[in-house]
Amino acid sequence: MPRTDDDSWDLATSVGATATLVAAARAIATKADHPVIRDPFAEPLVRAVGVDFFTRWAAGELAAADVDDDESTWKLAHMPAAMAARTCFFDTFFQDAARAGIRQAVILASGLDARAYRMEWPADMTVFEIDQPQVIEFKATTLAGLGAAPRAELCTVPIDLRQDWPKALLDAGLDRNRPTAWIAEGLFGYLPPAAQDRLLDNVTALSAHGSRLACEAVPDMSQVDHERAREMMRRVTAKWREHGFDFEFADLGYEGERADVASYLDNLGWRTVGKPMSRLLADNGLAAIPQSNDSVSVADTVYYSATLSK
């Protein structure tokens, strides 16, 4: 079902299911022979969500080769390496920010992100997580049941990003006069273009001089045949349905012309540096992901880190 301005979801449906997909990929990457990342909470969280397709994949009981479409440039088999590289990028971003003295971290649309529980944080670090109330509650309850405890002061902000999340974040204790490290991981592709701009405007308004932001940008899709790209994703998920999971990637995103993230941030006073996924994979010794001229590949995504000057 196509997205609407007031739609909702849980971690087994719509946009929420993509968080479970990513956690399953992190679980597989964690079990690699030479893992780039270690996320001991990924597989238990996936199991708790209860989508059998993702549970079996994360556990190694379902092979990506059995469900991938041979002609598609998007394959489930690519996800563990891609998510390992992506996770490493955002982990390193937070580690660098902490070493620079930043003591506030904000995770936008935190989903099944367990960084507050698995990373080493300074003793005086506060981590804010923003997501829909049911997502926040599910993750907190599941991790508590596992006996896990945050390794930093964790402040959850249970609110939809379409609502007044800046006020909710300030009410939760964010100090806008101190530098903040922000991440928007796996988020922009699920926002309408105007909402992406508003989010960056709000992040800037809440940020003091020296704040940092890491995000990934949806590639320029102006030259892409959108119907061909949608059909490619439909072929991908058709095989998923054969294995019991009814899901449609093609309905999750928003089309329309988007602002270039780097240029938009630069105009707001951020100094921005970007790396494509292909570079992140190579830097971490991971296999390259094929790219195509007629559709957008995971390898085309650009990852930005930015610092604010006010």
C-alpha cells in the first residue's frame, strides 16, 4: 500500500519492517568470519519482532540466493556487507564526536539501533533516541528482557518525526547551547522531499556551534526510469512472498525532486564531506556491490559527515 501523510506501522510492516531487515543484516554481518561490526543484540531483536522470513535469514536458515532475483541490481545477499559498512561509518562518527568532547548524541528514527547498549561511551554521555512510541517501547522492553542496560544515559523521545519532535527533544533534556552529534541513518529515503528539508532545518536550529551530523543521501534519481526501478523491486519482493513474507519495497519511498543534501547543509552553515557506499565497502575490506546505469544501487548511496559553524 502506498505511503500517506498519516500512515503508521510497527516493526513487522511498512517502513518499520525495513528496520528489522537492517537488524537481520547486522546479525549476519556480526557472524562473519572476520566481522567488521559486532552487534550482539541484532538477532535477538529480530527474533522478538517475529517476522519468520527475517528470523530465518538472520539465523542462517534461509539463503539469500534462494530469494534474490538474478536480474535485479538489488539483492538481499548484498545487505550484510552494506549494513556492516554503513554501521561502521555511523559508529565511527559517534566515536570521533565523543573524542572531540561532544556529550549529546541524537539518533533520529532509531528503530532497532542498539548503539546506546553496545558501544563504549564516555561516562557523561547522553544518548537521545527518537522514534514512534510503539517502536521505543518494544525495543526497551525486549532489551530489558535480555538483561541489557544502556552504557550511557539514555533518554527516549517517543514521537513521530511528523509531529513536533524538536519540542519533545528539548523537553527530554537536549541542551541546544551545547554541541550535539546527530545521525539520520536509513531515513531520508522514507521522507517526502520537503520533509527532508524541514528535518535538516530543525536539526540546524537545535544545534550549537561545533555540532556534527552524519546522514546518508538518496542518490539523484532524475535520470532513472522510475517504473523500471519499481518493477525491479516488485520482482525482488515477489520471491519473498513465496517464502511467506508479503512486503512491497516499491510502495515505501517518495518520488519528486530532492534538494542535494550536501548543498542544502552547506547553505545552512555546515561543512560537509561525503563518501559513497562503494568507498566504505572498500575501506572495510568488503566485496564491491555491482552498480547499474538504469537503476539506483545500494552502492550509489552517499554518506555525509558535517560540522556546523555558527
